[in-house]
Amino acid sequence: METLTLVIESQLATRARQIASQRNTTVDSLVTEFLSGLTSNAEVSRQEAANRLVATIEELSRPMGGKSWSNRDELHDR
């Protein structure tokens, strides 16, 4: 476990303690839960963005030039 020190407004700290109390937990647990969700959501979002990009590229890809080739030399043969 790591120790993290936060500097926040006193009103925010008071409200966070109230919310933690209502949920029968601690402010530490609330912060940990928030950060865990933040990091896992970021990873999911990156993966979803990558999947959408690949799908878009595949959808928009079209044969170019009307001629197929099997290697670089054929591509540049004029």
C-alpha cells in the first residue's frame, strides 16, 4: 500500500467524511474506489477507441488504383 497526501478545501473534506459515513466506509476507501474506477475506465476507453479505429479503417479501406500487386517491385513497375 502507498500513502497519498491530498490537499483539499476543508468544506470538501467535511462533505467527503459525511458521504463516507453515510456509506459506512472511509474517505480513504472512497478515494481508492474512485482511482480504481478511473484507471480501469481509462484502459477500457483506450481499447474501445483502438477497436473503433481499426473498424473504421477496415470499413473505409478500398482497393487503390484498380491493380493488385504481390510485391513492392510490381507496385512501382510502370
